[in-house]
Amino acid sequence: MSTIEKQVQDIIGRLDEERQKAVLAFAEATLNKQNTPKDIGPINPETIPKWANRTTGREVTPVDFIKTHYGEIQKDGKWSPLADLEMRHIYNYEVTLYNAYITRIKRTPEEDLGIPKEPRNIVTTPEEALTYIEGKRKKDRQRKSQL
């Protein structure tokens, strides 16, 4: 047993039984969350390489990489993404590519590929704000009950 494991065991051993259960439940929930597959939509991990593993260095921009691997050039010369591809799928598959792409289009907006993003909820009245908050709380409770 490593020194860190001994220290953790010693600290947990000093807690009362209720707190020990809480710590163990939290640790188990954290491990389960790490093992939960993320929604990557139409992305096939077996055929689409990772941005972080590219061998081209800075010669290929994130926009070019996405054009090459996440869609196809149509006969009219326009690029079209994989069916039902959204930015959240790219984020869930590879956050480094997502961040590089977002940074790139902030600097050069004309390179934006128009991949759909989740719409932001625009609240205009207090009633809409309350409804929105209640909905978020309900989803949060449902998510926590599944842990």
C-alpha cells in the first residue's frame, strides 16, 4: 500500500460512520461518472482520428481538420458536416479540437463552418426565468438521482 493510500485510509478512519458512507458514495459516483460514455453522436472513433494525435503540426488548422474528418465536400464545392453533427459531439469526443476550433473562429469568424450549437435559452420575463430555473432544478434532481 502506498503512502498516499495509507494517508487516505487514516483520514477516512477518523471520520464517523455517516461521513465515511458519504465519502465512499461520492467516490463511487465519481468513478461511475468517469465510466459513463459521452454522447458523440455520428462520430465514429474507429474512423475519425484525434486532433491531438495529428502529425501535421500547425500546417492544418482546426477548421481544415474538421472539414477533412467530420464531413465531406459536395459536388458543388461546399462542405457539409456528418448528419446530425453538433458542436457538443466534437466537445465530447475531443475537447482539445473543440477549444482550438472555437479559438480559431473567434479570431477569424469567416471560417465558421456553421456546425449547430445547442441554443441558449433567452429569458425575457421574470415568469420565464422562474420556469427556466425550475426546469434546471428538476433536471439536476433527476441527474443526481441516477448517481
